[in-house]
Amino acid sequence: MPHCPFNGNDHKEENMAFLEQLHVGGTDDALDHLIGTRQDTSIHMDNGEKILAMPEVTFGTCHDSSSKTEDNGFESYSDPNWDGEDSVISAARETHNDSGIGSDIENNDSDVTTPSSANTDDGYASDDSCASDDSFVTDIFGLTFFPTKRYYPPGYYPEKRTHIHKHPKDRPSNNIMQMAPISTSYSRPERLPAELRIQILMSMPNLKTLNSFIRASPIMHAQYAYDRHNILSTCLGRELDGFYADAYAHMKSRVSELGSLRTNECISDFLNSYQSWLAGPAFCPDVESLSPSRVRWMAVYHTSVAQPLVRRYGSWALGNLQKAALPPANSGATICSGRYVELSRSEEIRVFRALYRYDIYYHLFGYNLGFRCGYFSQRKINEIFFSIFEPWENEAAVCIDTFVRQQYDDVFNKIRDDFHPSNVKFRHCSLGSIDFDREHDDYMDGTIQRGLKTLARTLTITKHEELVSWTSRCLSTTWHHDATLLESLSFIAQMGRRDRFPDSINARDQAEQRKDPIYFLGDSLPLNGPPLGWVFLWHGVYVNFYGQLAPTRLKRWGYVMWDAERWHGLGAEELITKQWKPRSRKVGVLRWTCGWFPLSVEASSDERDGSSTNEDNLSDEEDRFRNEDRSLDE
């Protein structure tokens, strides 16, 4: 058996410093196989003098110390003359028992193995999730953090050894033993006292900057490893500012937290707690009070699943808005340009909130490793889940659902022929052949219920054969226990809540009945009011309807996500208002239920007669996004 640097009586256990956006993969209940960066430093005795052996970096799996290891294209190097004993920065790390360090957990769906001790310092498995039950591979969006050639930490070459003086005055403060400089060009942050280095790391504006900074220097990495939890939790709290309660609820809604048995009572109790967490910071545990494993799980999910999807969503939705609002000559001049659109902080917060809430929904009512015991109708789900949020926030979740369905639609079109019944290859596999022309909706609803982690993994795949192999394992038919998000946001669900559950009439319904005015309060933080697009849609009147009753095309634009500045120059009010079809059933239903009519009395007779509008002239490609709304549009 090859020598494993994580095991053996002659080796001390090492902490795995889990960094952001390193790896997404593994079983459904694991945001798994997080690749750890491990820096070991040894002190040898040579003629009475201490000699510092510089660090080795390993990624993920245990390996022979004299070999080179590859993990999905990333290489690490081990010096055969280095003994692996860490005594330089061990004082700056947490202490652990040696038991169980060498055992590996191997996933049947992946060739990657990780130490069983990863992220379980406090006895809590932090790398679990309940979004899907299939394995991930390490490919993630824009992964550019590791070099593809042999890797050495900055300023390090294996053959060099550096002497450290033994005089007490040369020892750093706080008993943190520093690596001696290898070259004369030592950066200024590395020369600072340990206390200041910690303050620098804690002041990093986001996780991406923190990751890059500690990768640039072995000393800064050792400093990070010494006070990892405080540094990471501080930076994560800054990153999640504005939607921390949703990110915390998302973490708490996993199977490992909520329990493998999800009863109706369990879900109701969780949603009551969720509502209290949204009430304010005083009711939600701050990030510094969380266990280290939970902090690491939240950081990895945010950087490897949420952030890439937000970037992709921004480009997709604003691209749709650009095509609808700007003539070809001015394409990209105002709304967006480049592959990814730079969103403002307020826009990011709106999208992140919607994204986390969307995934929470399927943690509770979707398909995962837990067992669902019980059933909630779509009317009941509308009462206990969506009544927590403002109507424009629920509309944002519908916009995310529209995006997710479009992404899976593109995937289905790519694999349609591969799974067709005429294809002999898939007649005898476990999934069998699929006729997407007949079974499209069933597989769409079922696959969506696996959560956003499955979508994030799917979108990283570029090779067709790999995509076919992956989808053959993750495609699912409809989960029949609870309704999909789109069903719970339907007009039937909303009216059923009001008619069948009179006690569920809340303050928002009463504001609608009074026809209270709503105002756009700006895009400054914190975001406490409706976005400009929502105010324009309902002409400044409070309406507690969302989802199926809003014009379909607006959801493809993500109209409740964007700042007023984004709408500037587009004629936003006219652009949004004219999406209503004057004689559609949607308008009739709104007039009947809440006495609201979207067009002014001065509307032209042509409009009253139902002459064509933008939504009437949708192309065949756009028409596929209106399946759920078609009956109300006519």
C-alpha cells in the first residue's frame, strides 16, 4: 500500500484548509470531494542546525509521497527526500487525534477519493447537500485557480533548504512559526506581524479575493490555516450580506440538518423558524457563531453553485431584455455587453435571494436523499411557504424557474436523439429510451426537483458523450409527493388559498383589497421596497398576485431583478405595460378578483379590440416558455 501523508504513527495529522470554488461533486448529500490545499513543512536536524523543508501541496486524494498526482487536470508534486513531518505551522493549526485519518471514502460515481476526516473537525459532516443523488465531477464554472503544470508554491523549489536561526528574538509573536524567506524579494504583507496579517485576511472583500491572496503566499496560507474559522466566517458574512438569512436557511434545510424523514410537521416548524430568521439579524444566528464545518459548506456552495448560476442568469435575462428593448443598431449599448454582465450589488442581492429560496423549496418539497412522509397540496404550499415573502420576491423565484427550465430545455434538445426509442443504445440501460416529444413535461418537472446543484453540474459539461452519460443518471420523472414550484405559484393555488383557507388571508391580501399604493424607494441598500419593474407592472397599486398571472415575457427578462439605472433609456413603463394583452384571460381574472385593470381608460380602441402586441407575436422558440400560462393568455 502506498504511503499516505494523512496516516501513520510517524506523521501528525494535518488540517485540510478548504478554500472557495475548488470543487463541486459527489453524492447527493455531499457538496463533496472538496479539494483541500495542504501545506506541510518539516524541520530536520543537520549538524545541530534546524533546516526548513518547504511545503508540499496536495489536492484531494492521498497519494505516495514520491509520486505525482493528477486530479482532473491538476497536478501536485511530492519531494521524495521530504519526510512529511509538519512541525513548523502545526502550532498554528487545530490539534486532532490520529485515528481514522488514513481511511478514504470512495464514491461509486466518481474516481475521486477524499479523506474521511475532511470537514469533520467538529463531528459535523459539512460537505453534504440534498440537491441530487448523483456524483459531481470537479469541473466548475471558470475554474482557473490551479496551474495545469507542475505546481510549486511561490518562491519554492524542492532542492532548496533554508536555515532558521534558533535565537529566541527571531521567533514571531503569538508562537506562530514563520517560514524563512527564500528570496530577498519578500512581499510587504509577509513581513508584517502575525496580528496584522490576520487583520489583512479578515478585511478581504469577498471569498474570491481571499482565495487568491492565500494562494499567492505560503506564509499567508499558514496564517489563514492558523485562524481559518474566524477569517472565513468574517469574509463569508461580508459576502452574504443582504441575503444571509436565506443562505442560512438553505444550509439548515439540507437532509443532514432537517433529518432524513421530512414530515409535514417538520417542514411547518422549519418554515416558522425561517420566517423568524427573516425578521432581522437579532433572530438569526450570525455566521461567526456557526460551526466551522457549516461555514465551509456555505462558502463552497456559494462559490461553486450559486455564484456561477447568478452570472449565467444575469447574462441570459439581460440578453433577452436587450433583444426586446433595443433595436439591432444599439444592441448592447445600454443593457449588457460581454460574456458575463456586471451586476450591481442590489441586483446581485435580488438574484441571490431568489436563487437560494428556489433551492430551499426543493430541499423541502423536492427529490433528494431524504424520505418525504406526508403531502402538501399546492394551495397549502402557497400558504405556508410563499406567504412568507413579498409578492415581488415570489415573482423573482418564478423568474429563476423560467431560467432553469430554459437551461434544461436546451439540454433536452441536445440529447433528444440519443435517448429516442429508435436509438438501440438506450433500450437496455436502466433509464431506458425517452421520447421527449411525449414525456418532456414529466421529465422536466422531475429533473428540476433535484435542485440547483444538479443544474450547476450539468451546465459545466461541454462534451456530448459526457452529457449523455450524466443525464442518463440524473434525469427523473415527476416527484408525486408535493407540487412543483410553478404549480404552487399558479392562479389556482393562489385563489384556492384565499377561498379554502380563509384564515390564511394575511396583511398583504388586505393591502391588495384596500388598493394601497406602492412606491419605488430606490435601489440603495438595504432593499426594503419593490423594484421599479414591479411598480410599473401594477401602476403603483399593491397587488398580491404573482407567478402565472404576470405576462410571460417579463419573466424571461427578470424584470423584478434590475435597478432603475438598468431600465434608464428603455422607456421601462411603456415597455412593461404593453406586455399585457388587453383581452386575455389574465386581465379578466385580475379585474374579477381584485378590480384591477392594467390599461388606462385612455387606451386606444385598437388596444381594446385586442390588436397585436409584443406578446401576441412571439416566435415559435419563445412560445415554448408559455406552456403553463397558455390557457390564461388566450
